[in-house]
Amino acid sequence: MKVLLIGSGGREHALAWKLSQSPRLAELHAAPGNPGIARIGKCHPVRAEDAEGLLDLASSLPADLVVVGPEAPLVAGVADELRHSGIAVFGPGREAARIEGSKRFAKEVMQAAGVPTAATMSVARPPCVVKVDGLAAGKGVFVCPDQASLDASLHEVAQLGQPPLVIEELLEGEEISLFCLADGRNLLPLAPARDYKRIGDHDTGPNTGGMGSYSPVPGIVSSEVEELVATVHEPVLAELDRRGSPFVGLLYAGLMLTDSGPKVLEFNCRFGDPETQSILPRLQGDLLETLAAAAHGDLRSADVATDDQTAVTVVLAAREYPRLGDSGTPITGVDDAEAGGALVFHAGTATRGDQLLTNGGRILNVTALGPSLEAAREQAYSACAAISFEGMQFRSDIAGGAVKVAT
């Protein structure tokens, strides 16, 4: 099969890495890709939101399957354009992708489907959570435990041009990310993961696109995953199908496990980043075959077993991230980190000659596997120590609390 992967981040590099292991893969192409993906496939200078350019590229290859990584092109309807031309796509159409593209729409769907979620508040008063209704690259959610944080959040939102807001109750509990592959009517859950959204240790500072993750989540057994899927994912999938917009792709629920039961924090319409970087290295079987089965509407015989190893991912970010990114700063040590057994997924990089350079906010994702959470965490941070670029920052507590609980 010829596969076209759309996107350029760490999630897409992880997908490319896993897809490249399939015996069914003939050619791997990416648009626009990144230097890490370029080592295992051919990258094309077409933007992820350029529907016309992507259609021309997919048709010229010709691609047997297109896998859409980021949310923005999905919400913009890129998958529809490709499907209308007879190209198989893993990724929902515009209407189904509204489950991520609009917090209000997601609330409406969950209410109709009877899915438990945080209560909506008519007035912003602490404690609460303020959410920008549309896409915000993971940075449109503000947790406001007190009046000072609420005032600061509303001021920051105002800088975005007064977008529509959703105000929710502030839930307490443990968060997990639960991904399900979907073919429109059937679901196939992947291993749960936990991610870290705040920039600083101990969950301090502003929200980001994600600073690290680990999988599996201690204490979450397969029977609980099945129950969560039945409670959360299945009703939403059925409701979207009832509305005439079947969801084909990756249906991702961000959940809070509260004392009164699980509640949905958000839905996303694509693989999460950086959870994907921890989930895919544990995945057994042929990811390409499974994504193709979903794209063709039949997941019933697909299998996505995971091995017993644990994965920990640490994000290496630019000095001013999430406020600003960085470009043109030399990066060293990636080969050393990989030689030590870690996986290094490129998220915001570029090259000049043979020199690897920064080119974004989140620069690299370092993933390590181990027989235990503690072993994987130790190897991941050892690999991080091998990598260097000026201004590099990362959280030092990824999976730290989980290790203490596990031991």
C-alpha cells in the first residue's frame, strides 16, 4: 500500500515510525512531514490545511490510504475533499470532527447521547474551567480555582479576540486519555494513557499542547476500559451516526475519574499528542492494516493488542514555550539518545545541511520502554540528558507520581 500521512509533529513521526513496520507498506509519503519522518519516508512541501494540494498529491501518488494527523485539517474538511474523490481516509469528515472543533457542539452531542460530562455554568465564577469554543492547539483551556486565576484567564482570552466560551464546573480526580479507532459504527480501544498539560512541574503554569505522557495507567484494567468505552465512546459514535455524520478515525476522550464516576473533559477527533508517542511503541500487530480496515468501514476483525512493557514520553520544548517557539538553534545528542535505546520523535525541527535545528515550540519527544514505569522513566530521562539545545526546557516529574503509587 502507498500511504500519505498528513502532518508534521511528534504524533505524525510516531505514526510514520509505526506504519513503516507494516509488511503491507510499499511507500510512505508525508505532507509536509519533518526531518524525522524524512528518514523513513518521502516528505512533500504541501501544508496540512491545503485541501487542494493534498488532493493533487494523493491522486498523483496514487495513495491507497491517507492518514490525517492534526485536528485543524480535519475540522476544515480535508477528509471530505479526499473521500469525495474516492480516496480512502483515516480521519473524520468536517461534521464529525466538530466533536473537537466546537466545545458547544460536543456538549450538545454528549447531552443527546447521555454521556456524563462536566456541568456547564451560566456565569464564570471560581472554581471553574474556561474553555475557548474552537480549536486552540491545546492552549484554549484555563483552570480557574480562584478569582485571581479567573481574571487572568479572561484577560488572556480577550487577547484572542473575544471568542465564544464554554464555562464548566471544575472537576477533581485522576485524568486519563482513552483512544478508540472507529469505522463509523464499530470501535476498537487502544491502551489508556495519561498526559501532562501544564508547562511546569507539579502542574504549574499555563496549559500547553502536552509536555509528556505514559502508558499504561496503573490501576486501569481491561474491564474498566471496556466499561468506559461503553459509557462514553459508544453512545457518542451512535449519536454522530444518527445525525448522518459517522465518525471514521480516532475518537479520543479526555476523562476525569471522579468520586461520582467518570466524566468527559473533552473529545478530540485525532490521535493525541504526546499520548500517541507512548501508546504506539507498545502496540502489537499491524497498525497500517488496522487503520485501512477502519477507513474502509470494517474494524470487526481487527486486533490491537499491546505488550506488557511500559512507555514514558518526555517533551523537550523551547525556552519561551508555550508563549513563543524557537527556530534555528542547533540541536545535538539525538543520535546518542537513540543509541541508548530511546525513541526520539521530531516535533518541531528543521535541518540546514547536516545540522538539526529547532523549528517550533515543542521540539522533540523522547520515549523509552521498560519492564516497569520506573525503568521506562529512568531511561527516558537518561536520554533527555544526552540531548541539548540552547534554552531547552522539560518537566522533571513525568510519571513521577505514578511511580510512587506503583512502588
